[in-house]
Amino acid sequence: MKAKTLVYQTEILRPLAEVFDFFSKAENLNELTPPNIQFKIISPLPIPMFPGQIIKYRIKLFGVPFNWKTEIEAWDAPNQFVDKQLSGPYTTWHHTHTFKEENGKTFMTDTIHYQSKGWIFASFLHWAFVDRNVKEIFAYREKRLNELFPNK
């Protein structure tokens, strides 16, 4: 099965510096992840962000617990950063976060390349569960960002 790509854009009603500061703190992922995933950062906090930084998490997907290890592959504050999965629930997970400010608002674009595990069943699992789940996670994140950064 070929990796899938999801591009998700979120408009955040705050200046770029404030938004990037929020995203530069790994512990804020707790605020942006649906509760049913039972997301927990295992790495000691706070986590300084730089290329090569390894971050370890524990999550649940479809009731199955996973350890997830990612690496910050690129860090270009306040414009972009990239994380990739080293081990975890996907065969491939490569996530680029891009930030642009316009008229006091920040437009954040997430580009995620991901591929399901599942061997010969990977295509079916992706179609039946994984694709919908990844989209739900990013929709939840957009909802939470709107709550955390309401229009002033």
C-alpha cells in the first residue's frame, strides 16, 4: 500500500509568534489530542525543540496501546517544523507543520504523509479505520485551537 497524504489547514486568530510559541511546547499536544487516544508524553518535560530531538509518547488507537517515538527532523522557527515517526503505530508518519501570518491571523498547514500497518490487510485497515481516525484527530485539534485561541 502506498502512503497517503492529508493536508489540513487551520486559521488561528492570533499572531504567528503566539501560535508558534504554543506549538513549540510538546506538552501542548495534550491539549490538542482527543481524550479517547489517551495520549501521554513519556519523555521528561519540558522538551527543547531542535533537529534530532527524540520524543516518546504512549497512545491508544482503537483500544490498542502503542509506544510512539518521533524525531524532530527540521526546526525553522517560527515558519515550520517537521516530525517523523521512528517507531509506532504507522509504517510511515511524516508531519510538516507550516505557519504563515496574514492580517494578525496565523494560517497553519499540516501536511501528513502516513501509511497504515497491517501487512496484506493494510489497505483495508486504512480504508475502514485509519484514514477516518487521522482526519478526526485533526478536526478535533482544529476545534480545540478555536477554543484555546478565541476571537478577541
